[in-house]
Amino acid sequence: MKLILILDTPRWAWSMHIVTHNEVPQSFDTEIQLMHLGASWGIFDFDHIEHARKIGYPSSDYFALYAVEDSQPLAKVEVIHIEFETPSGPETMSGIGGVVTRREKSRLGLARELLLDVHKREKASGIRHSLL
């Protein structure tokens, strides 16, 4: 029997999972707002997000990804889509609209994991360009 020890695996990796904004329960709204306020983002609650999407805010289909552990949001990455013209025609570019992590969960690699997931999703959707 071999024992393989992976030393660089973050300690939250076994229980943390990534969900889209569309999968986040409404009960997370208050916790997410506290993360926003901690980062000086101001209030952008679920109702405001839905309204912004309806009037044309250039978000991705999933709006944001969240790192969740024990039914608690730990970090968030918002994703926008920007239309632009190239010599070969119109293209869509992905942009990171914002990244926020709960203060007590900072420096654990949560934002990195979320950004890697965004990259996979955006690449799979055919988007070839991105901005940070």
C-alpha cells in the first residue's frame, strides 16, 4: 500500500465547493452583503442583482461564483461579459467584476480556485479573451 501525502492541498479543499449565483440560496444574501461591506463595495443585494441583469448589466449567465463551506459563503468572484469589435468581427471578452473573501478566510487560495473555475467555464463557452 502506498501513502501519498499532498502537502500543498489547502485544508478547506475537502469540504469547500463552488456554486454559481443562480445556485446560491436567498438565505446567503446577508452573509454576502457583509463580505461586500467589508471590502467597501456597498450594497448590491440579490434583488439589485436581478434588477441589474434585467436591464442589461453585462454579467455572465451565472453572474458570480461562490466558494461555500458548511452552508456559508467564503469568497465570491463576479464575472462580466464585454462586447467588442475586432477586424474579424464582434467578440465577447470576459472580465472579473470583483473578488471578495471573508477576512477570516483570506490567504487560503479561495480566490485562486474561483478564478481557475471561471477560466474553465469561460473557455468552455468559447470566450477567447479575458481581462482582470
